Amino acid sequence: MGAAIWSYSFMQRAMIAAVLIGFAAPSVGIYLLQRRLALIGDGLGHVALAGVALGLITSTSPVWMALLVAVVGALAVELIRTRGRTGGDTALAIMFYGGIAAGLVMVSQAPDATPVNLNSYLFGAITTTSWADVVTFAVLTLVVLVVTIGMRRALYATSNDEEFALAAGLPVLRLNLLLAVLTAVTVVVSMRVVGLLLVSALMVVPVAAAQQLARSFAQTMSAAIAIGVISALGGVATSRTTNTPSGPTIILVAIGFFVVAAIARSAITRTAIAHTAIARSPITSGRDHDHWLSENEPGGHEPGGHEAGGSEPEGRG
């Protein structure tokens, strides 16, 4: 087959979907890491599973039903975290287990004739993506990018320090709810590519890799999106040649980027430390350098400019 496989419509749809997810997931994930909510994608993924199951047994669109349920779940988690007595991690855990339990119960009650196939949503099935799915993903990705890039200053301030954002007059609650909705949208967009079980990784790993080398928020976002797109495309291409599942392969490629970036950062840090140590060493600085030479080189000069072992200065009795 070789290069001929890329001429097939299903592979073209898969590559387009991969690019869209590569853009959307890291652009939301960068704010989640700022808020230390790296695993919220997993929780919303399990909530979305209930929506997928509901869509399948009611013969409605699983994608749009999953989006509806995930958005409701995301808003509930954020409201419980900010208004209730339950912590965010506890609320997320309740949604996590409640979503998967509800999904499994609904699937078990489906009529025998209902075509229930949760595997493609749990583990991803990018090659089964239809043109309708691609259009849906494109619209949702555009919304995510417009908001995350256009409102990056406000979202960054809120994600990094809520008290500062409140003092600056920003609508923190509304921004948090907006980010929760964007996370739910990204989860649903990504579920057909990497699966609901791995969707959080595509939001987190490219950002974590970019943070190893980037020096600013803007650099981190740009690098994370680039890594996300390359990982998605590389994962799809690799999965076709190695006959492995696309979703897990995409994540492994992204983790490979993280490992390389972490090694590079470690090497850069060691080099910088070595250069700093050399710069601060007495041997490398002006008069200390001359003093070191006078004490350690044979025939050198003693302090005061006289040769070691030479005659006494003239004029002495």
C-alpha cells in the first residue's frame, strides 16, 4: 500500500481530525495545569461516557449528547468547588465514578437491537470519523481557539491567582465556568481521536513538554500546540505503519516529546551550572587569577611584583 493509503478518504478525515485535536487540547490544557487540575479531563471523560450511552440508546447523536452531559457535569463540578463545602477533587471524583456508573447502567438497559459500541469512544477510533464529525470538530475547535487565545490574559490571571484576578476586577466565577465548558468541549472533540480514557493526556502532556524549555506563557502555548499537532499527526501515521491503535500511539508520541524535552532541559541546566561555577572560580577573575598564578606556577611572581627566590630589592643596607 505505502503512500497510497493517504489517498483514502478515511485517512484524510483522520488526519484533519488529528490536526484539530492537536490545536484544541493543549490550548485548554495550559490553563488546567496552571490551576493544578490536570486530571479534570479524565473526570469529564467519564461523565461524557454517560452522554454517549444516552445518545446510543435513544438513537440521537452520541457526540452532541456527550457534549451536553459533559458541559452540565463541568459546570456542576465548578459550582460545587466554588460555592459548596465539597472540595474540587471530591466533586470531580463523584462525577468521575457517577458518570461511568450511569453510562454502564444505561447501556445495560438498551434494547437488544440497539447498536451499542462504547469501545470506539473509550479508546478512540479516528479512522471511523465521518465528514460530519470533522465539521463538528472544526466548529468546536474554532470556538475553543477563539476563546483561549482571545481571552488569554484574563484566563491566565484567573488560573494563576484567583485572588489577584478578583482584586483586578475580573469576573472570576464566569471565567472559571467558561474554562469548565471549554474543557468539556475539548473532551468531546477528542474522544473519537484518543478515546475518553486518554483524553486528559492530550491536554496535559504537550503542555508539560513545552514547559520544560519555554520561558514565557506565550512560548509555552505556541510550543504546546505545535507538539500537540505533531504528536497527533505522528501518532496517526505511526499507527498505520505499525498496525497499533491510533489513540494510544498518539499519546506515546507526545510522551516521547516530553522525555526528550526533559532530558534537554536537564542538559541545559547542568551546562549553565558548570558555566556559572567557572565564572565564579578565582582562576577566572582578574587579580585573583594573577594571584593564583604567582602561587602555583614555578618561577612565578610573589605578591608585590618580585620574582620568587630572587635577590633582595636594591637600596637595602
